[in-house]
Amino acid sequence: MPRMTAARAAVEILKREGVAHAFGVPGAAINPFYAALKAAGGVQHTLARHVEGASHMAEGYTRTHPGNIGVCIGTSGPAGTDMITGLYSAIGDSIPILCITGQAPTGVIHKEDFQAVDIASIAAPVTKAATTVMEAAQVPGVVQQAFHLMRSGRPGPVLIDLPIDVQQTEIEFDPETYEPLPVYRPLATRAQAEKAVRMLAASERPLIVAGGGIISADASELLVEFAELTGTPVVPTLMGWGAIADDHELNAGMVGLQTSHRYGNATFLESDFVLGIGNRWANRHTGKLDVYREGRTFVHVDIEPTQIGKIFAPDYGIASDAGAALSLFVEVAKELKAAGELPDRGAWVAASRERKATLHRRTHFDNVPLKPQRVYEEMNRAFGPETRYVSTIGLSQIAGAQMLHVYRPRHWINCGQAGPLGWTIPAALGVAAADPDASVVALSGDYDFQFMLEELAVGAQHRIPYVHVLVNNAYLGLIRQAQRAFDIDFQVNLEFDNINSPETGGYGVDHVKVAEGLGCKAIRVTEPDGLLPAFEEAKKLAAEHRVPVVVEAVLERITNISMSGSDIGSVNEFEELATQPGHAPTEILPLV
């Protein structure tokens, strides 16, 4: 039987589980693992500037392609605690990432040794499993189980903590005969599928709410087929955006308090039946449940049985992988259609399309300083249907979700549940590392950008190109807007006179100089007609120099973005609407 260190056995398992890329920061307690990583070969490594950044890079990597497992690596103590935010983000959005940390020697873990912390206990609430491995012989089994857990049921992250002496201990392990454990996913039955589809068929104005579980299951084509068979409009959630193309006639728009479309909310309020697939009924989507639920029958399909009924009790629930359920739904729908038992939904679909054609927010403004709406209008012109957008939180993300267009699954890569500031830069690097030939465009406000901007140097060092659209109003915009309810504007202002960069006009941080100092390219735009040329130039610079390129759009200080604080029927529209005379609606470009 071959003998090797436990660290080397762990690396060999990573390779056989399909891991090709890892992100991390070495340190004393994890150096044996790094030695094994170098000796084994076959796993590319990207050195992050911050360990939290490594965890978000792993998230972006996983979110880009079906089957990807992003890996982040750090040493003992603060490295693990730094990665907790990434683990929280991953479990909130059902994203499988593997976090590997070093640890003090087993004999001194509980003796206040330097950088010894019970990371397994700290990480337990935000992982599917978190284990400090005390016996070297258990390392192969723990790593094998980690991949089984990450891929089975509702996907999610796992942490493995490896004491330095455990890593260095030799064990017997034969990588050539290693096999991954079978993945478990609950599957809908034929009877369940038939009941759900017949309930849909019996309704008059049905909708499908398409959640991120459809993206995770790689089931977008099945969703579209089922929607077309039954003539049912589809409402993608923020995590499910791209499961059906924005220009598809059955895409009814997003629903919610913030990341929603006027036409999406209007159509939802007219519906009488909702089939939710792979969604969580997140509060930013539903708003007040009495408004959301009134007059509607609900069927909920989710891979996690305990998710059904967690937010509210549906009329019927099915514990199933989204792809397995949709496959059966298509089968049943074809049979009902052949038997003439599916009603004609032409009038309902036409009404949905009419709302989608008319109920738009205005985007064309010629103001200087720039209004953010114009930035997104020009982004739609500059970046095509193949673009992978990356964003996390703030007015920038909310406005982007209201106004950008997405046409394919995994082309809106968003931190939905946790929304940590700083997520966007490292996540975009992870996306671009996973798909080096893709057009990757990140979207940030100035505060999200400043949280982890040091990670731009990672893109410069490792030649990871992407375009980062930075909308700068020198404000914590979303918090400032929320503070209106308290009649305050307190500790949310980021402006100051920069003595080194008077050209920033009191907006404070000179993002162009910072980006250039980190080895990247940057362009500042102050007038609306400069946006499209800047985006085109950024694409050329990214392709030529193979580094991140920042396009900073200098915005007016205050723009209130459409949203509601309570229910989907009372969204506050602060700007003129596109349906008013003289304002053309935003065009949704056809998929080409």
C-alpha cells in the first residue's frame, strides 16, 4: 500500500474529485499542505491578498460552471475566522465551497497556543460540516465525506481543519483506487409531478417562480420547455435570473421589494397560482406575506425538505432536485397537452407581455453629474448577452437588477442572502479564473469597491482580466436611502477633499490612481456620452493587458432607487416613468 503524508492524500483526493483550482494564502500551520499541493501538481493556485478574498474567489469559481467546487485555503487562527464571511455567503446561497485551514498541533490546541482557535465550532452554523481532524488516518475519509456533503441535497460549504502534525503524519493511502461517494438528491415521484401539473392546469393565471435551485441543477432548458408547454409566464428570482432569457416572451420579470421590475410585480399581483421551484421565498422577493399570498395557491418544490413550510405553508410541497422535478413536469405536461387537457393561456401571456412592453423605469438621462440609470442603459448597449455580471449589494446592485438584461444561466452571479460588502472584486476574479475567455463585468458602488480593493492586485499579478463598473457617489447609498425613515443622514457620507487628487471634485478616494497603483487600468467618466466609449475602451484594455480594468462613473450624490419597505404592491417610484410621454421604455435586446 502506498504511503504518503495525510496532506498529500488530501491533495490527491481533491484532484480526483475534480478540483483544478484553489485560492488561498499560505502560513506556518498550513505549509505542509502547500508542500503537498506543489509536489502533487495538477491544482492551479491563486494567491489572494486577504483570506476572506480567497473565500469569495472560491465562491465565484463555483458559481460559474455546473459541477465546479471552489477551494479556499488558509492557515490557523485568523485565516479561518476571516473566511467565515465567505462560508456564510456560500451557505446562504447554497454554494458548495471547500475551506481548508491549518491548525496548531493536536497536543496544544486547547492550551492557548499561538493562533489556535476552535474554528470548527465557529464555522459550524455556516457550513454543512466543520471538522478538526485529530487522527491522520481519518483525513481521506473526512475529505471524501466533504465532497459527498457539498454535492448532496441542498449544496453548501464544508470546512476541514488540519492540525500541522496531522498533515505531516504518514498514512497508507492508494489514490489510484479512490472513488467519490455517490451523490444523494431527493427525487420527485410521478404522482407528485402529476398532482402539481394538474393544479397548475386548473388555475387561470399561473406563474412559475424560478429560483437558484434551477441554476444549481443545470435545469434551465427544462424550465423553459415546461413553461412553453404549459404557456406559463416565469418570474425569476434574483438567484434564478438567467434561467430564462430576459427577451423570452414568457419571462414576466422579477418580483420583489428591491430587485424587481414594475411589470413583474404587476403581473404577480394578477396571478392566482404560483409554482415555486428551487426558491426560498426570500423576504426581499415576497415582502409582506399577506399581500404576496392573498388569493393565490402555492406549490413549492425544493431539494431541502425542511425548506418547505419554513417561510409559509404551501398548498402542496415536493422535496426534490429541481432538475428531476422539471423532467417529470415536462413528461406530464406533454401527456396532458396530447390529451387536450392543458388550457389555452394566450390571453394571460398576452397581458403579461403588454405589461412588460410598457411598465418600464426611465433610464435615459443627460444629467451631469451622471444619474445611475444612464450607466445601466449604456452597459446594456456595451455588453452583450454572453456577459457574466458579478455583483453583491447596495443601490448599485439593486438598480442593476432593475435595469440590466441577463440572457443565460450563471450570467448573473450575485451574493443573494448574505450580501457582504467587498464581495464583488474577489468573486469576479473567481469567475474570470473559472472562465478565462468570458466577458466578465463586475458592478460595485464605491463602498463595496473599497472594502477589498487590494484584491485587484491579484488580477494584475495572475493576469485575470475583467471589467469593473464602479458607480461612485461618495455615499453609502442604500443605507442613506434607508435612513430616510429615521429622518437622518448620519455617518454615511464618504466625500472629502483629496489633497493629492483635486480632480476628484470632493468625492474623496481617487479610484483611478488606486487601481493603477495596484497594477490595473482605470478610466473615469463624468459625462453620459463618455460612458459607451469608456466601456468599449475597457474591453480592449482588458483583452490587451490581461488585467482588471475599472470604469468609474461619477454619479450625482443622491439618487433614490425604486423600492418598497413593506410589500410588492407599494413600490416607491422616485423618478419619472418611461411610460410617461416623451420617454421610450428601455429596450430588451434580443438574444443573438
